[in-house]
Amino acid sequence: MTFVDRLLGGYVAVVTIIIIVRGGLFDWDIWLLLTAHALFFAMLWMFTKLGPSHGTGQFLHAFYPVLLLLAFYGEIGVLNMRGDAAATYANDQLIQTWELAVFRSQISYEWIRRAPSVFWSGLLHFAYLLYYPILVLGPLVLWVAGRQRGAQRTIQLMMMAFVPCYLTFLLFPVAGPNWVFAPPSGGVREVWSARIVYDVLDAGSSFGAAFPSSHVAAAGAVVLGALTEWRRWGIVLAVPTMVLFVGTIYCQMHYGVDVLAGLLVLAGVTALRSLRAA
């Protein structure tokens, strides 16, 4: 098994324990998630049987973490929606006190209202939409360019960022400003990219998945990997990713503290990468 297999296997095992501790075994629909967990481990076992010459299988082994991201994210929403919503909103209140201490305001609520701009709203919401393309194309372009090991290392960094974020979502759920505050109004809300963002969130946003910002941690990890493996491609990714960081706050998707926490996760990933390379 690869490092990523063990990392995600450990994550799925911990989530299974969380389900058991919370009494989820008495809810029959939770058994669908547990069945999915069992299938996940069966998939890992099947990957151990792949030969090095099985090109399609090796590609799927490398990229299955990216393909399963939406499933892992959706599971968080299912589990958190079954929890204590009042406790989650209490966590939001705590985060808001940190927000005031750091930024002297509820910056995620006030910024877009104090500086409304249809142009910047359109650009920043568009950058927010680029999150998933960045996650997918970051390693995929490396793979297609013949840098398969680089793609695998980039996916490894991405998963090292996602796992602590996703565990925190389950153990310390924070709804985030998109759930807590009323949405902005006027042109900044009606611009085409903002409408798409809100439609996407309405269709598949997971409750309690705000702190730390996985948008910052994971997209930053992809850029870090790409810069290391193919500098020019990393620079191409870095530009929209930096705009994405700003957009998470301006567009009222994350508290400013969420972004700072995401940067701390990214710093931890960078430190662990250095230790593993040493």
C-alpha cells in the first residue's frame, strides 16, 4: 500500500469509530455509509493486486483519492446534519469571537458590503469555482506530461491537507458565514459567477465544513506540489489559487479565521513533507 492508501484508510477507520461512538449503528441509513467504508477497504486490497504494467489500474490507484473527494465531503454533511446543530452554531459563535479579535470585524460579512463591486464579485466568485478544477488538473496535467511520480506526490500533499481538515469538520463542526449570515444582495449577488456558486452550494454544501478552510489548505497543497514538480505549471496554478484565497472571504464562504487555519494546515503539510524528504 502507498502512503496515501494508509492515510485514507486511517481516516476512514477513524470516521467509522466516530459513527460508532455517536450511536450511529442504531440508524439503518448509516449502514449505507459503513457499507461504503467496507467497499473502500476492499478497493485498497484490490489495488495491492495490481501489476506495474496495468496502466489503467495504476492511474486509478493514483487518482482514486481525487475521485472520492466529493464522497468524503458529502459524508461529512450527512453525519453533521444528524448531530447537534445548536452545538455547531455555538462553535460559529466562538469562531466569530476569534474573528473579532484578529480582524476587528466580521470581515466575511462586512467586506463585500463595505466594498461592493460587481467586477470583483464576479472575478472572486469565478476563482471560487476554480477550486475543483485546480484539485483535479493540478496532478492530472503532471500525469499527462509524463511526470507520474510528481502527480502522485502532489496528490499525497493534497490528502495530507484534506485529512486534518475533514477530521476537524467532524469533531469541531463550524457552519460558516454562508450558513450563519444572510447572503449579500444586489449586483454582487446576481453576477453570473455568484449565481453559479450559490446554485452549487444549494445542491451540495456540507453543513459544518468551514473551519479550517480546506479550499485554502488543499488548493495550496496542490500548488506546492506543482511548483516542486514542474515550476511553470505551479506558477500557472498559483495565480487563480491566490485569488481563490481572497474570494473565500470576500464572497462570504469562509471566516477570515478559517483561511488562517487553512494556511496553518498548509504550513504543517509543508513541514511534514520536509521531514519525510529528510
